[in-house]
Amino acid sequence: MHRRIAAALWVVCFAAAPALADPPPAVTIDHIGAQLLYANTGAPSGDIAPPAKFSGWNTVIGEGDAKGPATDVLVSVTLKSASQPSNLDAPVSVIARTATKVLAQRTFGHVLIDRGKAVLFLLLPDATCAGKVTITAALGRQTRSATLALYCGE
């Protein structure tokens, strides 16, 4: 009887040990990017988020560093993981705001990370004259922010 109990305890302890020893895959917010959506071509710009050097002055009419007129901005949040593939069940929230208002926000509930990477998107319509825009992505206690300067004037 004691041998059966000892054998059962051994199976429970050692068979479950690898499952208990493997922590869940770490997912990190790797980058926040932003692209202008050009109204004259329909094409996206290169990444204008820091560390890129971009002058967003009068982008709505194609001035500054813009290659054409643009009113909308497409935000991308890149997640990375060493595990391939993995499912992220924790929510990822992305919010874009100025000092006075929220321009757009989105919460992603389930994210498939394939080949170590997933990219989440948020559209900011009519944002190229919004002024200082802060984009923040949050995953659990982890946060990352990027700031865009999109000003207009004479």
C-alpha cells in the first residue's frame, strides 16, 4: 500500500515538474510606430514615430517632412515573444490622446504571436493637426509611449 502511494506521489511530483518549471512566454511591447496615410496616393509613409526625425508642421497640406497631404495616422504597436507561436490572453490597450482629449483607443483581448511577433493597429482619423499626440500601449504592468508633434498654422 505504501509503495503505491509513494509511486503515485513520485508520478505527481516529477511528471508535473516540467510543466511547473516552464514559465509562460514573456511578451514585450517592442515598438510604437506611426505612419501617415497620404491622401493623394493612398500610400503609407515611413515610420514617423521617435526615434525618427519628422517635422509634422502642416502635414494636412503636405508641408514639413510629409511627402504629400495627409489627415490620418496609422499607429502600430509591435509585440515580441521568444515563444513561437504563442497566444496572449492578457489584454493590450492602446490609446492616443492630446492634452485635452482622447483621439482613439482600442483594447485587444486575444493576440496570436506568430514567428515571435505581432503587430496591432489603431487608426487616428483627422489627426495631423492635433498638436502633441501621446500614444501609450499597456500590457499588464508594462507600458510604452511615443509622442508625435503634428501642428498646423500659418
